[in-house]
Amino acid sequence: MNRSILLAAAASLTLASTAPAADAPRSLPVGACINMGNQLEAQAETAHGGVAIEASDFKRIRAAGFTTVRIPVRWSDKTGGGPDYAIDPKWMKRVTTVVDQALAADLHVILNDHHFNALDDDPAANSAKLAAIWQQVAVHFANRPTKTLWFEIENEPHEKLTNAILGETLAPALKMIRASNPDRPVVIGGDNWSGIDSLATLELPGDPNVYPTFHYYEPFDFTHQGAGWVKPAPPKLGRVYGSAEDAQRLVTDTAKIRIYIARTGLVPFMGETGAYDAHIPLEQRVQYTRAVHDAFAPLGVGICGWAYTNTFPYYDHEARRWLPGMRAASGLPEN
């Protein structure tokens, strides 16, 4: 498929399966990545016992060897009414400060829309609001480097926001982004919380600067044991990781990535992965993190751990130290 056809497809925003690439698979240079989780997407930045993000956090993250941060942001409850859905200027200023601090620390930044629950419950009724949010965000950040700041339209589509209607739901937002950011990388994940199996039916726009993502919390009964937010009931406590079945699951799941790469010519990145710290010993979290890294990283899959210092943490902000083993498990030096 030549460039003129790709550009025409991008302009029309017609959703179609991505054709296999003749050259090397295309991917974003995510590398070692960490989420600034449970902060700007929470009801309040310190709502889950964490601390406000500071410039020193990004300097620490970069010094540890991470090359990318994913910054989840809850925009949907920081707007006025329609049809403009104007974003609260104070909120935009706060997000801008955080993004610019990360960029100044020589990090790639993935900026997303997170926890827009109404969109998942009623996609048709909320697609215009999503587009209005991204029109404002895109214009505001249009002068930031496209090589280092990337937009992720929507985190973990689920409920009624299925792959069958995902394209038409996100297309207005992508159109708004392209009006001011014609070639900025844009990230799209599939339905069912962007689980790895969503890639099999995820159809991306014919746009050469759109990239796929998926999240990986498998096996869920290990990573989310005792997690009170899981409904109707969290997985039971006591699940230990490291069985032959767990190893086989990684073999099976990495095969799905190989199939996706062969079919599309795109390498998806892992936007979230981790194990809940409240009920899982650190040594088990380290073992799980290493197993996932060692299975997926050789395929060129960038991996974003959840999260920096607040639930599923890598860094203990009270003790002011990285948790032992977590960086090495992510392929980084422990120093």
C-alpha cells in the first residue's frame, strides 16, 4: 500500500483492517515504560494515598532507565456542558505542567483519556464529548514534539464500547486530533479492557500514525487477588505464580502477538501490566514482572508497568527507594 493511499485513508478516517507491511514491522519506541497511575486519573491526585507528581519524579524515572511514561488523565469530569465541553483551565494547566516536566526529563509521554465511564455505557451519546475533549487537548499540545508526545484516545474500552463500534465511536476524536496534529502518533486499544484477545478483532484506521496497544494482567486470578474494585467479587487470596500452566500461558499469549504482527505489520505495545501489591508478596510481583518482560520484550513489545508509586508500585515514596528487584525484572539495572 503506497503513501498516497494511506494518506487518503487517513483523511477519510475510514476504518479498515491494517494490511500486512512489506517492510519491517512498525512500532512506537516505547521501550521500558511506567504508568503514573492512580494520580491524574483518580478523583483527586492523592486520593489513593499517594503524593502529587513532581518534576523530580520524572528525573528519577529517567535515571532508572525508563524511556517512556504513560500519563492517565480523567478529562470527562473536568469539563463544562455541551456542545463545547470546555475543559477547566486549572485542570489543563495542571496536566500541562506534568506533561512538560516529563518531556523536560527526556521521556516519551503517552497522554490518554481515562475513566470516561459514560462513554463505555453509551458510546453514541458520548462520542461528541470525547471528540470535543480531544479537540482542546490536541490544540493545546500541538507545539510539543511529535516524536516524544503521543495521544491515546481512550483507555480500556469495555461494556458497550466493543470492537464492532469502536472505530465509529473514536473517529470524531481522531478527526479533531488530526486537524491540529496531522502526524502525531495516536494510540488505540481494543475492547474488553484492551485485553490481549481484543487484538484479534481490533480494526485500526487507515492512518500511518496510529498504533495498537493492549493490556496484560494475565492470569487475572493472580494479579488481582483481593482487589476490592473487581466486581462482583475479587479473585481469592493465595494464588501463587510460577506454575507450568502459567509458563504455557505466556507461550500461548506471545503466539497471539506474533500472529498480530504478521497479519498487520504493526507491533502493539503493552500499555499496562502488573500485580496488586496489597496481597501479593514482593518476590512474587518481581517473578511475575520478569516472566512477562522476558516473554514479550524479545518480540519488540514495549512494556508499561502499572504503576510508579501508587498501587502496584515500583517506587516507595515514603521510604524514598525503588522496590528491590522490580527494575531488574523490567530489564533495567538495579543501582
